[in-house]
Amino acid sequence: MGASSRQARDHSERDDVARFPSWLVGITLALTFLTFALVAWAGYGGYHALESFWNRESRIRALHGMILRLDEVLTMSARMAAATGDLRWEQRYRRYAPQLDAAIAEAKALVPGSSSIAAIAGTDAANVKLVAMENSAFALVRAGHLNEAHAVLSSPAYETQKVLYSTGLDRVLKEQQKRLDGALVQAKQRVTLSLSASVALLLFSITTWIVVIGRLRGMQGELEHRITERTAELSATNVEMLAARNAAEKAAQTNARLARESALILNSATEGIMGIGLDNRPTFLNPAGARILGMTLNDLEGKTIHEAVHHSYADGTPWPEADCASTQAMRRSESVAIAVDTFWRRDGTSVPVEYSSTPMLDENGNQLGAVMMFRDVTERRAIEQLKSEFVSTVSHELRTPLTSIRGALGLLSSGLLGPIAEKGQRMLEIAVSNTDRLVRLINDILDLERIESGRVELARGPVDANAVMVHAVEGVQSMADQAGVRLLIVPATGALWGDSDRIIQTLTNLLGNAIKFSPPDTTVTLSGATRERDFVFSVADEGRGVPEQKLETIFERFSQVDASDSRDKGGSGLGLAICQSIVHAHGGRIWAERNDPAGSRFQFTIPLAVPSTVAPAAIESSASRTILVCQDDWSPNIVEVLEGRGFRVVMATSSAEVIARAANVRPDAIILDVNDSGNGRQIVEALKSTAETRNVPIVVATGQFPESYESYAAAVASWVRKPLKGDDLIHALDLLDAPSILVVEDDLDLARVMTTALQGHGIRTLHAVTGSEAVQHCRQHEPSLIVLDLVLPDMDGFAMVSALRESATLGRIPLLVYSALDVGIADQSRLRLGPTEFLTKSRGSLGDFEEHVVRLLETVTNRTEEGQHAA
Amino acid sequence: MPRKQLLVIDDEDDIREVAKLSLQLTEGWTVMTANGGSAGTALALSMEPDAILLDVMMPDMDGPTTLRALQQQGATKSIPVIFLTAKVQAADRRKLMQLGVRGVIAKPFDPLTLAQQIRTVLSWP
């Protein structure tokens, strides 16, 4: 039975009891008291009446006796006096006479109406006559007449009076007795009546008591019935409860067993396990955790997990909880996994840990807290450190003997040490190529180890997706040409956030693989696309493809589709593993899939830059000078040399691209590879005819000087011979540091003569046709010297000088005014900038002009050096 | 143009020999060698070579220490130094460049192009 229905019944029983007529009990009680009061009153009244009756009766009886005896005494005293003549009898008489009167008076008073009875009876009259006769008798005695006195007292009259008195007295007494008896009857009646009434009331109250008790007994019966019923119910419930208790005990035992098991598991776990409440405070810590942290749960009391063990960075500087991303993530009930972090022990020492935190949810998905598992990684880190040092050392130690071997073999196979037989030559070539392969392998192992150990941080920055694609394709172009494989770039735009060298390395690796496994006359396609928050690079080939079962494992170290690949294709077997490491280090994903209808497609993702971090300024603000290199046979050595010298290298592969990029990137110099088909001149002319690129120095690399060499002369800053060599390039680029002269001259033929002459002195020459172009150029690149013709198409020389004077720095540039006009003294002052000289064209020869320029430049250079010394 | 004179400082006898032979055969340069930093600085002082190839990892006196010693002597201060190293990582290379050398050439080097690499680094014609 449910508790609620039982309760309802309790209510109804209480209502029944309440319905019992309490007024009946009240009345019964009142009646009972009244009865007792009446009985008491009647008893007391009866007793009182009877007592007074008995008192009066006994007094009257005493008085009657007293009256009779006193009457006798008086009569006798009188007769004795008469007989003896002794007067003392008279004295006695006189003494008792008042007593008799008093007794008679008292008797009369005791019984109402006695006096009237007495009067009727004539006793009083008789008494008066007797007293009178006795007084006369005493008088005769006193006179000595004893006989006479005797005669009086023995006279018939006296005797008559005496009888009258006695008879009357009897009658009075009898009457009094009768009256008293009446009073007694009255009293008896009164007592009987009150007693009867009391008995009646008593009976009534007894009756009511019987009724009440009967009623109560009925109720008691009912209650007893109910109690029986309830008892039965209770015993039934008790049985249920006992069953439930048994079940609960069993459950408790099971729980206890599970708890013991859980405790055993938690206690024997080698990882630290910590329970964390919703307030981020620890609620549980297993023994392993206590051991790792050197503290118990009590030590953590009242602190958040961050305050307790995560309060400082590894270097000991305080780490505010608000800055702690993992704590914040835990507060947001997110899962957290941290591979390397530092926890702090109670004694102030730190311990390197790996940890993860998972929210604890109840069945409704409400968060109860979190569970953090953590592990002391001191040993693992020591081992990693050891391993990485070992790899580094071993690779160095291997490289040292390889250097000798490679050098010796190289010299031998070169024939410089003497002729070698053809078979011997072949053997030496095998030795050289395998030594190279061994070196590559060692390099790759070291590279992979460094990336995976995280010891080499990625140099992250904004990366232009298209630029890295172009760069990578340039790197493998010659390899593709040798293999007869076409390379196709599908242009794509995307601003990425990553390490551009590493991304290029990945692309180069994938492209190299694709080329290696592509038969001639097929195409390898590099494309890219933005997908949500990532940029996806895709390298597709039409080669033999990767078997389905190898698509997953192909990224493992030394995994090859075919066991002979490594030997045949000259790879280290680590290329894809390195790619994977690089991509993972960027937070990206790499995978392979089959390409329709043939071949395979390798794809990987790199996160897109957060818009705010890729302000264009960030890309352009590279402090180093930028060289735009346009060549079709790519040599990594050139890039390495340029980058080693602090240049930033931008690559372009086609003439259209070089023109577009030059205008875009505004390089400090362009290295232009001119192939024999001879479109170099068009590129140079295009660059020179565009205002943005007109004065960018161009270094032309060529296998042979073009027939129209002369026509290039003015436009090209320097020449290098192919095949490209780093030193030639650097030498050519030294001109960037060389003094530059801006020739402002609208006569193109004269300008060409002047620039050619100056280039003969190793002077870099720039050319502007108009005054405004010259001013603009000066603002971009301050020249060391300006050679100025005064008559110009747009603004004349005077206007140009005054424009330059507005700037403090440009106003100090040395100036050679080389004009057909003679300039007067007055005009000369308007034309001065820095050190200024005037040369009239018609008067000075070309030699004079060269001399002036060189001298002016020398003063400038000396001045600069002096300034530096002074500084 | 007078023949270039080079000094190779490396603790490995074989490498010194290969480098010397390579530079002599390909360019006809005069090459002297030293097997350590102290011998190298002494030789540099007496010989005043046009350039020094300096190994980085050597016992006793390593490459950077030797470089400092060369930079502190007036007579050798201006001799261009090129590190020869088995460290091939870009980061290592940058660190070495910051010490004030003209270039870094990786080991193992190709004996046929070693001289060319030196020319490139030093901008020799």
C-alpha cells in the first residue's frame, strides 16, 4: 500500500474520533458533580436537623427532670420549714426557686409555643398560687406560727394547686414531646427527600456514564478493529520492507564490491587520476597522482586545479589562470589533451607532464565535473632528448667519413687524378650516387627527427599559396623535363599561415614522387583550393597509382609500394613521412587517394591565415631586399646562395608572370634567365616601359650574348653567364650596394650613351625621362647622384629641384646639371641641392662628364664614410 | 691574377686531404691545412690566406672559438672565413652566419664544385 493512501486513512480515523459527542461527556460529568453536591448537602442538612433535635430532646428531658426535682425540693423545703421552723429551709428555697424559673423559661424557649401551652394548661397560674402560698407559709414560719404554716401547706387548696401544677407540667411536657416528635418527622422527611433526590440524580448520572462508557467501548471496539487491521497492514508492509531491505543490502554489497574494484583500479593505475568538481577544484586524487604531485587531496583543498599545480610556466614565471587556455577549456567543459606541460609539486619542484581532461556527465548530459588523467613524462622526455641527441650526433658522425668518401670518389670519378677504365668509371659512379643517397637518407632522418621531436619550431608566417606552388614547381621542373613529364599548375589564391619553406618542401617532395612514378608523356597537376578553414593542396599524377591497401600505410617510414622503389627511384623512403610530419606540425591533414582514371592523388591541408594576421603590410615588410628570379632550370643552390646572403627570393617561371610579379612585389632586382628562343628582349622592354618597374635593375643570365646585345645595354644592369653560378650572381647583385645615379634626360639616345659610359665605371645607372618620373623615383629609392637635363617634357629642371627641396633628405642629393644651356649665377642658386656642379653639354666631352660624375660620387662616398666614422 | 691561397682547418685528416686536392685540381689554388684551431690561427697569421675554410665541430678549439681568435687578431681579422659543417639545418646555418662568417658550406661537399661554392660565397670572379 502506498504511503499516501495510508495517510488518507489516518485522517478519516481522526475525523471519527472527533465526531464523538464531547458535550455528552461534559453533561455527564456536570451531573455527576451535581449529584455529589446534593448528596452532601442533603446528608449535611439531615444530620444537622437530627443533631439539633436530639440536643433539644435531651436538654428538655434534663430540664424536665430538673423541674420535677426542683419542684419537689421547693415543696419539701417549704414543708420542712413549716415542720421545723428552721429558717435555713427558707434560704434553700430562695436559692433553688430562681433555678426552677430559669429551667422552666429554658424549656419554654426550647419548644416554640410552649408558653401558650403552658398558659392553656394553667400551670403558670398554679405555679403563681403555689409560690404565693409557700411565701405565706414562710412568713408564718418566720412569725413562729409553725402550725399555721403547716396547715397552709397541707391544706387541700395547696394540694389542689399542687396537682394542677403537676398535671399541667405533665401536659406541657407531653405536648413538648409531641412537638419535638413532629420536628423529628419533618427532619426525617427532609433527609429522606434529599437522599431520594440524590439517589435519583446518582442513578441518572450512572446511566449517562453507562451511555458514555458504552459509546466509548463501541469506539474502542472500532479502534481495536482498526488497530488490528492496521497491524495486519503494517506486518504486510514490514514483509515488503524486509524484502526491500534484503535487496538494498545486496545492492549495497554489490556497490561496495564495485567501489572496492574501482578503488583498486584507481589505486593501482600508474597514471595520475584527478576528479575535478564544477568549481574546478580537485575532489579526488589517486595514489599515483598524489605521488606524481607530491601532495594529497588535503593539500589541494580550497584551490582550483590551476592554483594548485599549474600556477607557473615551466620557467617559473607566474601563470594567471585567466591566461591558461587549458583551464579555460575545462571550465567550458571541453575535452583537453596537452602533450607537454609542467605541473608544480608541493615542495616547489616541477614535473613535466602529459595530461588530458574529459568532462564527466550524468545520464541527462548535465556536467558533474571532469576527470583529469596525467602522467609524469620526465623519463620519456629524457629518452626523447637522448634519442634526438643521438640521432643528431650519429648523423654528424656519419657525415664526417662520408665527406671523405664522397670527396675521394668524386675526385676519382672526375678523372682529375688520372684516366680510369670504363668499368672502373662505372663502379665509381655507382659509389658516388649511392654515397649521395646515403647522405640524403641521413639528412632526411635528421630532418624527420627534428620535426617530430618538435625541437625545430616552424617559422610560421603569412604564406601566399600560389607563390609556394610556383616555387615548388620551379624546383622540380628540370626533373620533370628529364623524365618527360608535363607539369601543370592550376593557379589558386589563398592566404595561409605556416612555414613557407616547409610547405614548399612538402610540395616538392610530393611533386618529386609524382614525377618519379609517372611514365613519360603524362601530366602531373598541382592545384589548390580553399576549403572551410584550410587550404587544400593537391598533387595528382597519371602514373601507376598506389594500391588500395597501401593508401593508409604509404606515409609510414620506409614504406614503399614496391620493394625496389628506393633503389630505383633514388628516394630515402622517408619523404612521405617527412611530409606527414610537416603537415601535422602545421595542424593539417595529409592523405592519398586513387586518381581517376589512373594514378594517385596526394592531398594535404594547411590552415588559412586569420585575416587580421595577414595584413598585406606584413608580407611586404620584409626587411631584407627582394630578388625576383625568373629562370626555367631551377638550381636550389642559387636560391640558397641568395637566401644565405640575406636576400628574399621570389620566383617566376613565365614572362607574363615575371612582369606581373615585378609590378606587384617591387623587387630590388630582377634576375632574368633569357633562353635561346629569345623572348628576353621583350620582357626587358616590357619591364622598362612600365613605370613601376622601369628602374628595377635587371640582371640577365644568358648562355650567349644576344645578337642585339647593344640594344639591351642601357636596359640591363648586369650580365651573368649560364650555367648560373652563385658567385657571378652575387657579384652582379653587388651593384645594389654600388652608388646609383639617376639620369634625367628626355633624349633617349643621349641617355643611352651616358648610362653606358657610367656602367663602364661600375656605376649603377637609372633613367627617368620626365621630371615627375624622376621625383617619384627619388622618393622610392634615393639615388647617390642626379644628372639633370634642364629641358624636360613636363616640368623643367627648376621645378624638379624645388620639388626635391621639399624633402630634407632629397634636398641634399648631389646634383650634376648637364644641360645645353649656360646657367647664370642667379639661376644656379635656384638649382642647388647637395653638392652641385654645372656642365654645359656643348662644352664638355663625354670624358669630362664621366670625370665630373666620378668626382662628385667620390665626395659623396667620402662624406658618408666620414659620417660613419664620426658616428 | 695571382693564385689564390686558401687555408683549410679541419680535425679530420681525410677531409683536409680531399679538400686540398679538390681545390688544387679544380682551380690550381694553393691550399695549406691545419688540424685544429690553434694551429690554424697560427698558420693564418703567418700565411695570410685569401680565405679560410673552417670546420665547426673540432675537439679542443671548435670552429666558433677559432673564428673569434681570428677576428681578434688584426692581421687575420679581414680574412674571409667560410664554415664547413655537417650541420645542414637552416636554423644552424643562420646561427653560424650570425657569427660573422662569409658563408657556410655543407658537408659532404662535392669536390668538383667546392671551389665554385667558395667563389660564389666570396664573390670571387
